[in-house]
Amino acid sequence: MEDLTQTQTNDQEVQPSSGPIENILPTSNEEEIKELMQNLDREQAYREHKCWRQYITVVISVVFVFFQLYATLSGKITAQILRATHLAFVQLLAFLLFPATKKMPKNTLPWYDVLLGLAGTACWMYIVVNFQDLVRRSGNNNVIDIAIAIIGIIILFESCRRIVGLPIMIIAGCFVLYAFCGKMLPGFLHHRGYSLQRVVCHLFYNTEGIMGTPIGACSTFIFLFILFGALLEKTGIGHFFIEVCNSIAGGASGGPAKVAVLSSALLGTVSGSSVSNTVGSGSFTIPMMKKLGYKPEFAGAVEATASTGGQLMPPIMGAAAFLMAESIGVSYVTIVKAAIVPAILYFAGIFITVHLEAKKLGLKGLPREELPKFLPLFLKKGYMILPLFVIVYFLCAGKTAVFAALMGIVSCLVIGVAVSIVDLALGRKPTFGSKDLIDVMSAAARNIISVAIACAMAGIIIGIVTLTGIGLKLGAGLVSLAHGKLLLTLIFTMLASIILGMGAPTTANYLITSTITAGAIITCLYGGADIQPVMMLPAHMFAFYFGIIADVTPPVALAAIAGAAIAKGKPMKTAVNATKLAIGAFIIPYMFVYNPQMLMINATVLSVIFICLTALIGMFGISIALEGYGFRTASIIERLLFATGGFLCVIPETKTDIIGLILMAALIAYQLLRNSIEKKRAAN
């Protein structure tokens, strides 16, 4: 999992493809979809062991899960030992499950991968076994300590190459080189340089390095939420969400597209992966959209854009949201509250564009008789969402994220057992059995691997930053490059986040950009003044948003590629359409940086309502400008005026809001009047 869960699909060997977006051909059947998933999502390209090898990985995964639960429930394991043991399990599973390249067969296990897995595990267990001795000789490590650290870091880099990708590996490598070569660099990059012993021991044994805050969050509540997501996914909640959305919006104009938007928003509560979400719900919604009359590229773009927003949708967002809470020093419920309004605006923008496209093309909804009835469906399967309500309740009650996740897991298990008892009483096969529980634990252990490795690599970057002070220097350099202007700083951060996010997991992207650029934004906003942790949220959310939106931004656009493949559309055209649909994601971050009330910071109920209303009206105007259709086909001049009115409403200032609202009202009245005149002429 880059994020909190992955949609599970049928096993299939991967046929890799790389390069520009145009190089990936469309596909449609289930086997090809699975192949596409494995190609686009590194976390899905895992080995499918058979016979005795399968049992080994399953046993390790189950032991891993039980260890994590014991550590959480008992509280007896110290932070460093927990983190080291967590990484030991991760390194072993990484090499047992993921081949060196995508081209390698998935049903074999080379001896060198076993050796690498065991060596990586041994390096981290060295800390567990010798913890007290390492503490005593801290700063005066011996040759064995240094050798173990070097081997452990090299193996970590290799696992990162396999599972997370080259971008964060290259960046982390450059930071490590900087620690050694700083004395040879000019200007603000210059420093005195550090010895091999100082660098590797700082990174490997110190809680400011690999075992720092990111891996600390990963080894506690992120793992629990992954387990919760895997349990929830096993219940079939994704299909239930699609059925519910079909019952609500399937019969409306352009119904299937609206179902795609709503179901992806709901599915985002349990799946934080853009590609997995696209494939999981897109397999149902994209064919329906095409059948109704949407072009393949638009249908694929709708699903890709909505699915990408899954990481933005509370209450369970992408793993980076948990890391944000930990790094800023605020509660996770603060992050959830801050994400509500931007997420609503993001999905509202897509929904409006989909509606306008349907009206422009004259598309109707699906026949009501073919759609499920909401009340019978909810009465029959509504129990599936109870664990989500449990999570939300405990988070709102002020409980920790760990406690909320544990209660969510317990509620999933209770419901699973209860449903299975009812099945047995009615003479049916149990819905949830022991094999399902083992599958869930295996999926959770597998899904944590990429997150943990990304966190560990980010720990290397953070470790070098704390050792050399390069973070402050880069932040100051960025501010200087932008001449101290906030808007330029935001634009530079946006570009950096999108570039880093092309093909890299959001977790890695956020950790890098927040380490380097968030400080620059905070400096521009508040100068050198001391601020409360919550005031850092706009800067961190800004980096978070643009790291996510890279999944639909050409030329890489992994989610758009997946949508295009299912829709049999052109990948680049799908990516362009997805970027248009996601216009809100390019605007909203600027809005909440300039007006933090949108993130519930020092906000009143009335101010939030006003912000939402003006922003929605603004999104409506911008969507009309992009679609060329509102209440009728818009001329070029009308589109320009709608875009102007929309942007004025979006700008968080009262004067611009008033001007924008007046302009929007005049344009809407003009279009409605033209429609009325034409109807009268037609009647005569």
C-alpha cells in the first residue's frame, strides 16, 4: 500500500511497460486489467507463491500482524525496538514478495532474494538484540556497528528501488552524498563535511534518521488503519458503495458518471490508492458511462479524477495524512476536520463538470427499474458501514487514532462473526471465516511494505537535514528565488510536488516536499514568528494536495492510464480530460493557504458556510468555462466571463466575492433569458 488499502484483484503475471503515457495500449478484460494494475502500481506486482513458499510468507505475515497488535495493546515495547522490529519484518517480506524487476517471473524465489531478506532483517534485529550496548556506546560506535549500518542502508535502498521507485531513492542518495561532499560545494550549500561513521550511525541508529517520526507513525497507527482497511475491504464494501450510489444517482442525467464520482469519494474512505480505486470502481462505472454515451476518454478521466481524490476524503485518507499529523504535532482529527471542506469542493467540482457534460450531450440516466432500491439495499447491507461510524465516533470523541483504529478493527471482526453465525443458521456458507482472516492479515502485511520503506527513505532525508541543516538552507533559497513573494513560492512548491509525484507514491512525495518546501511557505506566511502547530497545516496540505494530483497530470498520470485502459481510450487525451476535471485541485490549495478558515482554522460556522457557497459558485463558473456549456452552449466571450466570475468567487476576499457573484448572476440570467426567448420563438 502506498496508502491505506489496496483493492484486491485476480492473480496474473505482469507484463511490464514503461515510458511515456502513449506507449500503454488500451485494454478491457479482467486479466488485462490485473496486468495493468501490476504494471502501474508497484505494490500489486508481488510474487504469487505456491506450495510451501506460500505458507512461509503467510506465517511471517500473520506473526507480523500479531506482533504489531501486541505492541499496541501492551505498550511494553520501547519505540526504537518497535521500529527496528517493524523494519525487520518489512525487509524480510519485501524481498520474499517482490522480485528484482517486473520482468521476472512471479512464481519463483531466487536464493539471492532470500539472502537479501535475511540480511536486511538481521541488520535491524541487531539493534533489538544489542539495544542497551548501542545506547551505552552512542557516538562511539565500533566497526561492527558501522558495518551493520552500511549493509542495512544499502539493502534498504535496494528494496526502495523495487517497491517504491527510483525518484525517492535518487533524492535520498543525493542527500547522503551531500553529507559527505558538502565541504566541496560553494555558497549556502557549503558545510564542513561528515565522516562515514557519523553519517551512517546517525541515519541507522538515531531516532532522527531512518527510525524517526515517519517510521514511528508507520509502526503504530498507520499499520492499524491498514489492517482496518483490509478487513473492511474483505466485506465487499466497495461494491456496496457502488450499489448505494447507483440507487441515489444512477437515474439522474449522466447517472453512471455521477455514480463514479460518488462511489470513488466513498471508496476513498477505505482505499487511498489512486490506481487501485480507479480499477476497483472503474471496472463497474466506466463501461456504464460508455454505454450511456460518454466518450471513452471522458469516462476514463472521470473515474481517474474521482479515484485520485480518494486520498483527500476523510475520515481515512492516504497514509501521508497520518504522517502530516505526526510531523506537525496535531491530532489526526484536526487533519480530518481540515480536509472536509477542500474534499467537498474537489468532488463538487468534478460532479458539476460531469453534470454539464451530460446536459451538453443530452445524456439521460439508467432506467430506474434496473437500479437497486436504496432502502431495501441499506436495510440488507447497511451494517457494512458501521465500522466507519465507529472510527468517526471515537475520533470525534477525542480518542487517539490508535484507539479509534483498534475499535474499528474490533467492530469489523464482531460484524464478520455475527454475519457468519447468521449464515450458518440459515444453512449458507459463512461470509467471513478463518481463511478470510488470514487473507486479511497477509494483505495488511503486504500493503504496509511500501509505506514503511517510503517512510524509512524519508527518514534518511530528514536525518541528513537535521545533521547538516540543509532543510533551512533550501527553504531560504526557495524564498530568495521567489523574492519573498508567497504566490511565487506556492507556484514553485506546486511544480516541485507535481514533478516528484509523477510515478512516486504520495507518502514519499509528501515527506520530501514537506521537509524542503513547507518551511518556505511557512516563512512567507508568518516570517520568523513562533506559531501554533495548527498554523502549519496550510503549507503541509498544499504539498499534500499537489503530490496527489500528480496521478492525473500528464505525462505520467498513472490513474489516468488505468482509466484509459479500462475505457479503451487514448491515454494522453484521458489525462488531459482528467486534468480539466481536477481543476479544483489546482485552485483549492491556493484558497486555503490564503484563507486558512477553509481548513477550520480560527473559523466560525458562518464563515465556513460563506466560503463553501462562494467557492461552489466559483467552481460552477469555472466548470462552465471549461465545458463550454451552462444552461446552454456558451460563446467564447461567455466562457471567458464565466471563468472570470468563477475565479473572483474563488479568491478569498469579500470584494472579489461580491463582484464575482454579481457577474455570475448576470451571466446565468442572460443564458436563462436566451433559453426563454428561443422557446417562445419555437412555440410560435
